[in-house]
Amino acid sequence: MPNNIAGRGLTDREMLQLSLELEKGRCRSIANTMLETTHNELREVYVQCFENARSNHVQLFEIMNNKGWYKTELASKEQISKVQELMQNNLHPDDQF
């Protein structure tokens, strides 16, 4: 595994992190384009591209997570409930009034 000392290149972790960020960007870009496309067949092409980018992102995340390079915290029951409530309110905003 090379390191950055004396310009020897990127570490495996750095390469995976960069790849993960690129896939996140691809997902965002494709999603925005997909939402703005009015042609149904073209939209389906973007849906397939999005699914490929999403799949790549998941694989990269799993590799990094398994190596301990991308740590996440488990949400508490309270945090989950709060998000569920916020999402429910956003899905049905008229129910609040």
C-alpha cells in the first residue's frame, strides 16, 4: 500500500475515498438530469445510469466500511422517531394545519 511520503502516490484509502466522492457526485448529477428530462425513453437511460452509479457507491462504501475507513454511528430510537415524524410531516404538510 503506497503512501504520500515523498510523492509515492495515493494510499488505498485515499483512492477509495476519492472514488466514493466521485460516485456521490455522479449520483447527484444524474438524479438532477433525470428529474429535468421530459423524454420518457431518455429518462429510463438516466435511471439505468443512476442505478449503476448507486451500485458502485454502495460497493465502495462497503469496502471502506469493512476496512474501518468509513465509520458510521447507529441512530438511536429517538433519532429514528424524530426523522420519521419530520418525513411524515413533509409528506403530508396539510395535516399540520
